[in-house]
Amino acid sequence: MSEAASTALLLSARVAFWATLAILPPGIALGWLLARREVPGKALIETLTALPLVLPPTAVGYLLLRLLARDGPLGARTLGFDLDLLLTWKGAVLAAAVMALPLVVRTARVAFEEVDPRLEGMARTLGLGPVATFGRVTLPLARRGLAAAAVLGFSRALGEFGATIIVAGNIPGRTQTLALAIFSDMQVGRDREAMALVGVTVALAFAALWLVESLLRKGRARR
Amino acid sequence: MSVRFAIDLAVPCEHFEVAVEWRSERRALGLFGPSGAGKTTLLEALAGLRRGVRGRIEVGGRVWLDSTRGIRLPPERRGVGYVPQEGLLFPHLDVLGNLRLGAARAGAGERRLVPERVLEVLELAPLARRPARELSGGERQRVALARALCSSPGLLLLDEPLASLDLPLRRRILPHLLRVREEFGIPTLHVSHDAAEATLLCEEICVLERGRVVARGAPGEVLTDPERSAALDGGGVNLLEGRVTAIAESLARLELEPGLVIEVADEGGLEPGRRAAFELRASDILLALGRPPGLSAQNVLPATVEAVHLPGAGEPHAPARVTARLGAGSRRIVVAVSPRACRELALAPAAPIHLVFKAQGCRLVASF
């Protein structure tokens, strides 16, 4: 593998790792909320978290760009300091995180819905408070589904293109992830390099999906 | 003096409201009734797992619920040991893990029941490391009971712990329930729709029908009450409990009280010197005015008619129910006969009578 390709692969992995780490806590919290609680505005929360799934990624990227631009609500002039996200690898993390969140929330929600609420009630009668019940019963029972949520989120972040190119640009060695590198190689006619990168992404995606399937299948077999 | 058990509740449920007022100083309470009467709903309300419950619950001197004063203890502070019908074991833990989670409440100082001791009493020690999802039905029920005991509850709530089990398994688990009662002395509310089981395990029962209390009292009296017994299997169920004194030729002698002995079939599981309980259906007993000669039935017991209850206009298919007092008079037996037989024998209160039944007519409930 060429040096440029391995740089792109490492950067993609780093971006996807931090994006996954960043969205797991809110993703799990939202998934639990949607699965277990009747809160006002639940339908709105549901729709908002699903939005990045159906919007063109470039539209999401553009919204993020406007949000972070100098004059935007999170821009340097409004906040008084610079978040330094635009055109950096951290910007790529943000774009990937936003795009991957819906998958994590949905998978986490299903994971929680598959836990029998009567088991949680049982734990309460045995003296466990709501927090201890979540930690000792709900989480362990949902753990495979939550692991699947993390892998899916990671894979989605790994392949992110549209939002990333708008927020982080396509700077070789700095913000050029695998998906962006394939695009660049193709544009200048480096077909062999592009094909090699495609091979890498296929292998990664295959491994991730296989892992998710086996996690979910075993989770079901245990019930 | 603290009240042991006092409730006055209204619990909304799907088709009707379950409304129960009940006050008792007994330790072994039973909730009896057909399925759909609201028994499980009431248990869940006691455990704190139901919403919209109104009224008052006081157990062992502590108020769990008083909706007029805005008191409502969450389930984790009530200290109940709830054993639901399905057991509801934690599938991600092994047997000991389930018990330890149950023991989480009981602090080190006040903990009365250690998991190891409970495992021993319920004969579960060999299963300690078995994952919960690999257990059989009977094992699951015993582990659920053990888990509830480990939480050192102030009140045990048992929801038909034997209903899902076949007869041989029931006979094996019932002695454990009796043993738990004797060993740990925990106040218990036992839900059942089996008359023999309720009579054996409870000191006082409350009969529930469509969310309402229709009778209350000692199970031996309530469940042989001719007013009610038509709704039960075989026109009513009698529980005969005593000590096995001898076994010969596949027949066992069961001494119900000094001087009152019956013959029952021995299908295994009986031992001289041990106690056993048998179920005898009201429809399996014959009445005779005198002692009939040349009879294959092994039991002919003199008794006194207490009451004769002819079926009313509203129950055209029901038999007549005759109650009789046996022995010293403390034991009531209910017998189902046809209304014509009642007339032909001219049965009336205080008439001397003989109860005739086969040894095989007595079905073993438990030997303990």
C-alpha cells in the first residue's frame, strides 16, 4: 500500500474512532429514552435524530459549515474564541459523528426494547434503585445490541464523504480520509490506487457487518 | 402493636378495577380465585410495580402506600420478595449471580439469609454455577424463590409458583414451600387457583372474583363452603392431611387425628412417620345411611351432616353439596351428590351418615 493510502486509512480510523466515542453516550441515552420513556416531544426527538439518515450528506455538511462559520452561531466571532474545527481532522470527526448518530440511536433503541421491562421491575423489588437497575440489569442485557450499535456507527463514520468534504475539506495528509482519497484518485485518473483503496474499504465494511450480524444473532439466541 | 398486613386498595386494570380490603394478623395468607380475577394485578400493586394504585398498604407496621397522604414507597424500599409466575430470572447471570443480586438489599449487618444457606434449604447447591437460561421449569421456580428469600423480605409474594409445573414436580416443590415457611418464618401472600394447595399452605385466604373479595377466612372452611364449592373442580375439594403410620400392599394408613385413620393409595413417595396431604374431590365421595356390607372401597367414615345445599335456579347443572363434620367435629368435608339422592336419603342437618370413598380417590398433594 502506498504511503498516501496508509495515511488516509489511519486518518479514517482515527476520525471514526473519535466520532464513535463521542456519539456513544448521547446515542445510548437517546436510544434508552426512546425505548423506555414517554416524554413530551418524543416524536420530534425521533424525527430529528433520524434526519441525517435521509438528508443528503452535503446538506448536513453545509448546515454544519454555516453553524461553524465566523459569523455562525458557533463561529469564532459569536463565541469569542475559535473552536478550530473547519478544515481540520476534528471537523471530520464532527461531520462523521453527526452522520453516524441516527444509526447508533436506532440500534441502541432496539437493543433496549428487547430487554424485558419486567426484569427491570424484578430488580427494583429486590432493592436496586433505578440507576443500579440500569447498570446491573438493563445494560448487561442490552450489551450485544449496544456493541452492534457501536460497530455500525464506526462503519458509518469510516465511510463518511459528503459532510466531511464540506466541513473538513480534502487536504491530503491532514483531512483526506479513505472515502475522499478514492474520489481524488479517480478524478486524476489514478485508477490502480483508487481500486486498492476500494478493496480496503470493502474488507473493512465486510468485517464490520459480519461482526454486527453475529453480535445480534447471539444476542437473540440468548433469550 | 404493629399491624402485620392491612390493605385497602383500588387498582385499575384492563377490564375492571381490583378493589380489595383486607386486614390480617396471620403469617401465611392466600389469594384464591379463577384466572383473570385480578390476583396478579393485586400482587404487582403490593410490589409497587403498578401505576395508578389508590388506597393504603401497611405491612409489618410500615406504610408503603397512602394515597391520601401522598406516600408511595418505590419498589426497592418496600422489601418484598416477589416470585412471579414465570420466575423472571436474570438471563445474563448464573444461579448464584441471581441470588447475589437479590442479596444486594440486605446489608451485611441485618442480613438474615445468606445465599449459601438458602441454596442448601432449597436443594439448589449443585446448580449454583448453572446459567439461569439453562434451568428447567422446576429449577427456575426454586431459584426465583431462593432469590426472593435472599433479599430478606418482610413479605413474600408468591404468584402461583407451582402452576406451570406438572404433577410430579409440584409434589417435589411443595415441601420446599412448607420448609421455607417453617425455616424462615417470613410472612407470605400466596396466589393460587388450586384449592388443595391453598388449603395446605395458607392459614387465611381471600377469594377474589372479577376484582372483588367474595369470601375470606380459614381455607378449610372457605373452600368447602357449599355456597361456593360448585365453582371448584369436582364440586369442591377436601384436603386430608395427616401422618403416615403404615404402608402395606400399596395402601398407606394416614392418621388425620388420633382415632381418625383413612386408607390411601401408595404410589410411591410415602414414608411411615412422615406427614402427607391428599386431595379428595367432593364428587368422589359416596354417602350411605348405614355401614354398607361387602364393599371394595377402603374408607367408610361415620360423620354428621352439617348442611345440605341444593342447587339454586341459577345453577341448573350443579350437584347438591352436602357438608359433614368428621371425627371430633373440627374437620369439614364437602360432598357432591345429585339432588335426587338428597331427597331419597332424606338428608338433613345433624343426621348421622357414612362417607364412603376409595383409597385411589385420594390424590397425593405432597409428602413432607
